[in-house]
Amino acid sequence: MATKILIGLAVGIVAAVATLIAGAWWPDVLTVMRRVSTAVFDPVGQVFLRMLFFVVIPLVFTSLASGVAQLGRLDRLGPLAGRTFLLFFLNMAIATAIGLVAMNTIQPGHHLDPEAKAQLMTEFGGNADKAIAREQAQPTPGLGMLVDMFMPKNLFGAFVGFSRDSLGEVLPLILFAILVGAAGTQLGEERRAKLLGGLDMVTEIMTRIVGFALRIAPYAVPAMIYSVIVKVGIDVLIALAVFVAVVGVCLMLHLFGTMSLWLRFLARRNPLTFFRQIRPVLITAFSTSSSSASLPASLQSANEELKLSPSTSGFVLPLGATMNMSGTALYEGCVVLFVAQAFGVDLSLTQQCMLMFLSVLSAVAVAGIPGGSLPLIAGLLVTFGVPPGGIAIIFGADRILDMLRTTTNVGSDMVTATVVDAQVRRG
């Protein structure tokens, strides 16, 4: 299945590039294929994507509650959670530092022509205004907001969601699942076994639904990648070529560089073998641009391919899909510096250190869906005195980079779960 999806991905990319080349000679061809992409290819891709979204909420709850309950004793939760959150923070901080160093060294914002900047601002200014409006609608950060994020008055209303077009809030569900699992450790052995049996049954059913979705993946994935590339257009990518290249290289350097070192020295695993084993997960992350949609494949791979402890994978991966956003943190820092460079705003070393810290914090709050980081980036631009409307410059390339940073996010989740599992087994 992974090979079929990879072949489909390659076919979609080649077909999209061929369409863009043909569109350079015959513009009507590109116009027609963009309409076809909207009318046909996007719906096909959405069928695959939404089947995965269907199972996210029940799968997060059952896997996390089961992972905590399987610990058997509540005192074991502390060390597991402590290792997990420490690795999450280090992962995001290292990724953001890599991005900021690269942006300061290459300074891609200075390579952007004024004409290209004006064109991008005109073309994507409307989308930027929407992102800024969503950011301004967010409550003022503080302890009260933090409590509201994790403990809303209406738990079920929060994670069910109030719109057909948006995924419900996962953070309250995560806290509730941990509480259910913690309470489950206090039950007698027989009753705890019944609880685990029920949770595992739901998890297995959700996994089988994921199997149904994967059957259409070889057709949905090329449809989605074709639509993305055809709509972005070669002109946007050329204008932002240096920025896209810098961010792409940094994301891959963190995933296959930093994470390989973690695997070798912290988990004592062969990185080449590891990344070969999780290839289907990375392909799913790349094609869906959603950490949440990739969670079912991540759990399946962790249990079947990597042979991780169910309690560890069930605890770390659902949390990681919501909180361990190294690719997003790296991207946010890079975007703020890029837009600042393009508008001639100089950020001092102190400001960049603060940017790194805020990028890590805001990445945790990003929804695990396509484009979820854009409103938060707008907020960061305001914080550092950079015109927030400048976010329009990167809108055209955001979808392509979203696919890459989601791959980094999900791959880092898998590595973190593997490292935590190795440390727990060693005691």
C-alpha cells in the first residue's frame, strides 16, 4: 500500500508540473485544469481526508485513556509524562533554532523583488486579512485562557465542534482521556481489564475504518497533490524559491538529522531502518497536511512495525499530534524573520530569542489541520512590530510547506514515542 501511495504521489507531481509547463504555452489549459481540480480532484481528496478525520476524536480518546490505564499504577504516569513533555520542548526548540540560524545566514527576505512582493500582496491580501481577523478574535493570553483551553464548561460541545467544516477541540478531550485513564488505574484488576477491553475494541474498529480510507489513498493522494501544485502555480514558487528552499531544507535537516541522532543515541535504533518502517506514516502526513489525520496511521505503525509498548504509544502519539509541532515551530520562526526582512524590519538577538520561545508556545496551540498556523503567525508578526498584512507574501507557498512541516511534525512524534519507549523499558 505504501508503495502504491508513493507511486501515486509521484504521478500527481509529474502530471501537475506537465500541466504548469503546458499552461505557460497555452494558458487556457491551466485555467481548465484548475477548474477540474476544484470540481473533481479536491472532492476525491476530501473523501480520503475526512474518513481519517472521522476517527480522530474517538481514536484520541480511546488510545490515550487506554495508554494511561495500562500503566496499572498512577505513580507511573509522572515519569512517562515528564519524559514526554521534556522531549516535546527540546524537539521544538532545536527545530526553531535551526530555522532561525538558516534565515539569518541566507536572509531570503532580501532576495524577494519589490515587484514580486507587490504582486503577492495583491493576490493573497484577502486571505491574509482573514487570518488576521481570526487571530484578533482569539482571547487575550493568560491563565484564564489556558484553563478555558483545557477545561471548557461544555466538554462534549468543545470536542464535537460547532461547525460541519472544522474539527472539534482536542486539548479538552486529551485532558478528559488522561483523567479517565488515571481513574481506571484505581479500579480492581477485573474491572480495569473490562475497561481496557472496551477501549481496545473501539481502537480496533477505528483502525479498520482507517484501512478503508487507505484503500482509496493511491487515487486520492495524487489528486490532492496535483490540485495543490496546479493552483499554487510556478510563478509563486519561483518568486519564493529561496524561502521555500531554506525552510524545506531546514525541515528535512531536523527530521532526518536531529531525529536520527536521537534514534541512534537515545533509543539505540538504526535510523535508516526506522524511517523505512514509518514510510507509510510520512506519506500520509505529507499528503494530508494534517497531524490529526495522520494519527491513525501513526498508532498502527507504532504498534505493528516499531513494536512499541501500547501504553507508551497510546500516551505519546495522541499528545504529539496536538502538542509536538517541531515543523510548525520552525516554520513560524522562519516566516516572521522572512517577512521582517522583506519589509526591512531588523530583529535583535534578544527579540529572536523571544521569537524562538513564542514560536514553541504558539505551535502547541496550532490546530492539527491544514493551514492551522497562519492566524498565530499573524499574531507573532504584530508582537514584533512587523506589518501583519505581510503574511500575504507566503500564502501562495504555504500549502506546499504545510505538507513538509506536517511530515516533520509526525515523524518527530514517532521518534519521540520511540525514545520514550526505550527509556521506559530501560527504567
